[in-house]
Amino acid sequence: MTLGEKIHRATNNAFKKFEKSGFIKKTPNFILDYQKDYPKLKILEDNYEVVRKECEDILAFKDDIMDIKNLLGDYTKGGIHVVKWKSYVLKSGDFVQENCKFCPETTKILKQIPRLRTAFFSILDPNQYITPHEGYYNGFMRYHLGVIIPNNNENDECWIRIANDKIPHENLEAEGDKYYWKNGEGVLFNDNYSHDAKNESDQIRVILWLDVERKLPFPLRGINAFLLNIMFSTQIMKNVAKNAIIKFKDKNKA
């Protein structure tokens, strides 16, 4: 285990202790009324049509977009990343300028959102299942905006399911809560809880995926920001941005 991994594990354990003591409010499985604590996220929903248009434009070169399994080498070559799943990264610590130039309006909107650390279009192919897993750091909250949801989920074919940290993977199906994405609608959740996701339709599903700093009391907010600065300064995270840059197979597209 690397020093960074040890720090993150210790920090996550500290978060759990703070939640147990009541110093930090424990998050529900899904948060739909997140605009009180994260008001700037509404800008994305207000500009959904703009975001969708730019997303549709980049899908014209979908084959050139990085597969998630190749985004971080050994870290993403197995497990949940083996499904047909692509990631068009706009921000990983810093904005990925080479990719942002194809989504200029979406990038402008993202720059208005405070404490944003990660942003990308998550493109999941038809009939794909992302198996149960947990995130790696409790200082984030994850936001999903439905961008291209097949048939606007009329048949409940595209979903994410979450169960709190007391429910093991094997009980996720029976005890987890499902959220069905909708075009132009957002949801916030703590990805450290066990969760899985599926696209049961015969079309691609695209969401805009953000990681924002979790709202925390002083002085934890500053400590969390400091740890995240360290995380995104590591070579591993720099490699995410480097690997995510679009490399066109057809040079005429560049």
C-alpha cells in the first residue's frame, strides 16, 4: 500500500468516526434537494440543452474517446472497468484543455461551480452492467446529470443503485435504493456507499459526472481541500488527464 493510499484509508476511517459522533452529517443514499448546499449545480440543469448539444458533437468521434479500462493503466484494467464504458474527461484536478476546446460552453459552465475536482461525460454502451463497488475517498460528493438517457428512461432501463455502508455487496440487490436517470435532471450521492449501475437498453447512456468537495464544517473543509490538492498533484492523477486527451485515429478530425 502506497503512502497516499494509507492517508486516504486513514482519512476515510476518520470520516466514519466523525459521522458516528454526529460532527459530520451522514449522507442519505440519494440527495435530490442538493441545491441548498450546492446551488451552482443548477446552472448545468438550466443549460441542459447546451450541454447535450456539445455531448452529441463529441459522440461523432466516440471510437476515439478513451475506454475507462485504459485511463489509468493497472489501476483500471480490471474489475468494474472491463465493461464497454468510455470517459470524455473535461477536468481531472485541472481542466483538460485539449478536450475542453470541443465543449467550450460546457467548460464555461463548469468553471462556475466551486470546489469542482473532476468532470467528464460517462458513456456506457447498451446492455452493460457495472458491478457493485465503492469509491475511494469520502471527501467527495458525486453529481450525475442525465445527458442522453434512452427514451428518457420510460421503461426504467438505466439506473444506479446504492446501499449505505452497513449493507454488504451481496445484499445490494435486495436492500439498495435505485435512482433512474432522466434527461436534464441531476442527483447527488456519496459514492463510498456500495453501488452498481446498469444500462439495460439498446442505446448508449451518457451522464455528466462531477466530483465536488463535500460540504464539511470548519476546520475539516480546509483539511479536506489540502488532501485533495495532494491527491491531484500525484503522478497517478496527472496520468488520468494525460491519458484522457483525445487521440484521433483520423488526423483530419483533429
